Amino acid sequence: ETVKHHRQTFAGAPGDTGAFDSPRVELLNQWREVLHSAPLGEELQGDNLEVIKELLQYHPAAKEKIGLGLQGIKVDWAPPNHH
């Protein structure tokens, strides 16, 4: 499953903990770093991959996205919306 990259903020302003607890805030900060530093279209590796795999567990459709297992994750532009 590919994680689509939209270069948009995730739930609130930087540093705004809102309804999130500290570990989740730290994970979101790491997510932002991955999004802004990973080369577009290339498979994530190492720590970057681990951060996104951990974050994926919070996705409402995590089971469907993971399926029988991940083949890889990359940061990329989302395809045009065809609705």
C-alpha cells in the first residue's frame, strides 16, 4: 500500500496537542519530518519506514491498507481525484 503525500498539515497547528497525548504528538512530529524529507516516489527505509508503519496503526482503515502485509510504503503525490 502506498501512503499518498498531500503536503498538508495533520490535525491542528504544530505544537497544538489538542486531543492528542504526548506519544501521539511526537509521532505526528516525526510523520511531518518524513513527509518533508523523504524523496518522492521512493520506498521508505529504516527509521522513516518504522515511523509510518507505527502511524498507520491509527488509520481508520488500517486493516484494509495493511491487508496480508505491507509490500512497501512511499511518499508520493496523490493521483487526481476522478469523482
